[in-house]
Amino acid sequence: MKNYLDLLQDIVNVGKSKSDRTGTGTVSVFGRQLRFDLSEGFPLVTTKRIHLPSVVHELLWFLSGDTNIRYLQENNVKIWDAWSNENGDLGPVYGHNWRHWGARHKNVPQRTPKLREPLKATYLGVGNGAGKENDPLGKTWEGMMARCYDKNSLSYHLYGGKGVSVCDDWLEFRKFSEGVKRIPGWDAKAASDVRYVLDKDLRGNGYEYGPKHCTWMTDADNADLIHNKRLYTVEKDGVQYKFSNSSAFCREHGIDDRNFSDLWTGRKNAKIRYGFKLVRVEELEDSGLDQIAEVIENIKEDPHSRRHLVNAWNVKDLSLMKLPPCHFAFQFYVIDNKLSCMFSMRSTDAFLGLPFNIASYALLTHMIAQQCDLEVGELIYSGGDVHIYDNHMEQVEEQLRRKPLALPQLVIKRKPKSIDDYKYEDFEFVGYDHHPPIKAPVAI
């Protein structure tokens, strides 16, 4: 691990002072890389002790797809405690994106949107709805307001009940009418006779109507976007019909969907269309894409592919995360029957975090190599902003005075049926000899 110590010395020698989100201050460099031959030993820092239970349990937690720290706490791992909410959840962080990419996160803190005074919560209000009566956009605004703020709306449980809100400017109709003409898709809407609807999911995370997140799209495209995400139940003449694609249903029954979709957009005066009455709208389970399972399958089927990549940087969900991913992507590479891994970090706490990250991705590489019947090759770390916090400098100097010891060997005691079946007890780090721990505060 001499190359790791060389990196610390490099930061000390040429790093520049730089402010940071935590207000602690750092000495920083930009763009660094480390390489480790995993066949020569497991890359654990020996110039201080690395808490191996935290490394193993956190990785198993990531691989489970979980984002609540309950499992970690049950195993006396406290590294995520400072970032979780009151329920122990972190939002759609690593595990969610590794195993459920694209799915709506189940544990996003739900809040009931509130309006500032003197605005009213329903489209029947007067002050904030002034000017909508003769404006073609009036009904669009009414429906948006009703499903976000009116608990009597049939769609409220899918919108306001899940924390969906309207940005402050758009709470007033006149500002909405002006602002909504400047978002993507307006020119196409204005030039077309086809029905366009206001969508908040394609560009945003689905939790706010506003200029940053919304776009205009055709009703048919919007229906396709939420196809298989919602199940509609309508009733006519005592017969119930269930469907997930509203446009397809309208085509099948010869219905003009320009007005029929008002059934589920939240407007109170649209409970019946063409004899159909809306019974309920249900959110369907969406498990998303399992990137880990897919990359393992792809390595097995096409080992020389250049697409063995897992991504945790889901831009749409960043605002829902307690801490956006620092190690945001990793890629596998197979040559000579050996599996190598390169992981990329946008931000690296070189003293506290990096030794931990190196150990975690080395362990992951060993696990996936075993699942794919491959040997291990190299582990490569690639960092963007690589820094030492100002209040870690004394600890770094102490570590740099220590002499590295021999690397340990990882022994995986069995080969589970899948990546999901590994247990903490499966891993043994033989010969891990190290210098005493060096304590340092975590910048939060």
C-alpha cells in the first residue's frame, strides 16, 4: 500500500487550500489514480487499522438494495448514522441504484405539501386562481393544484399524499401561465392540435411541478411513460375495467382521450366521462433494473464486452439522497481469465474514506470473480477531487511516519449460489497485521 501513502504525500506537497460543503476546509488535488494487483494480496491499509466488519457489512448492505441503516446498526456499524433521517433512511443511495435503477424509492420521506398564506389549497380558491377562467391553461392548473393539495381529489393519494407539490411561483395562476410557456415542449404544444399534458417525471424526480422539472408531452407519450406504473379501474353500467395504458384503453373503446383523461388528473368536476366513472388509481410496484445481476450475467456471457458498467449517479434522484454518491460508477474488465475493476469517485476523503473504499471494491471484485469463475486481476481507483481535510493533517503526518506491513490474504470460505447469498461469516482476512488505529473526526 505504498502507493496510497505516496498519494497522501502528494496531496500534502502540492495540494491547494479549498473550501468544501462541510465548512471544514481541505487541501485538494484534482485527478489521481491508484492501481492494486489483487493477486499479490488484499489491499488493506496496514499503517493504521481498518474496521473490517464495517467494510463487509456495508458492502452486503449495498448488495441487498437496502437504504435504511437498521441492518448496519444491528451489526454495530455506525458509518452512516450521521446522514440518515429520523427513520434511519438515506433516500435512493447506492444500494437502490445498484439493484433498483429507475424505480421510485419506497422510503422517500413523505410530507403533506402546504401552501403559504393566504393561498388556498383548492382550485376553487379566488386569490391565487385569478385570471384562469378565460385562459386555456386554466384547467391544467386546476388539475395540478387539486391533485397536489385537495384531499378530495381522486388522485390526491398519488400526488399530494406522496409529497408531490407545486413550486411557489406556480401556486399563483398568472405566474404559472407565464412560466409554463417557457418550459420544454411548449412550442410543439402550441403548434399542434394533439392534446399535451404537463409532466414532472421525465426531467425531474417526480416530486415537484415547476420550471426546473416539468416538460410538455403528448397525452399518448405521457401514458406510455407511466405505462405499467399505474393501474386504473373505471366502471360503466355496472362493469369494471382495469388498464395501465389510458391511451390504449381509449383507442380500444373509441373514446376521445383529450377529455377522458380528466378522470384521473384530479379535477373534481370530471368524475364521469363517456359514461365511465373512476373507481381507483393504484401505484404498481416497479423494481427497476438490477445492475448488479445484469453485469454478472453479461460478464459470464460476453466477458470481453466494454459495457460491464454499474452507475450510482442518478441525476433525477440526487435531491432525494441524504448524501449523493461519492463513488459513483465502476467498470469491470476481463482479460486472461482475470477480472479487474475500476471505480470512480467524484470526491475522495483520502485519509478516512479512501482506504475503506479500496477495501470495499476489492472485496466486491473478489465476490463477482468467484461468481463468474474468474481469477482476480487489478483494482483501479480513479479520483476527481482528492483531498485531505484540514483537521486530518496531523493524523496524516503520523501515518506517513509509519512503515507499511505485509498485505493480508482474503479467503472466501464457500461459493454461494448467487451474489445475494454471501454472509459476513464467509470472509476471512488472513494475516492482517497493522499499526494502531488513528482517530479523526468525520466531516459531515
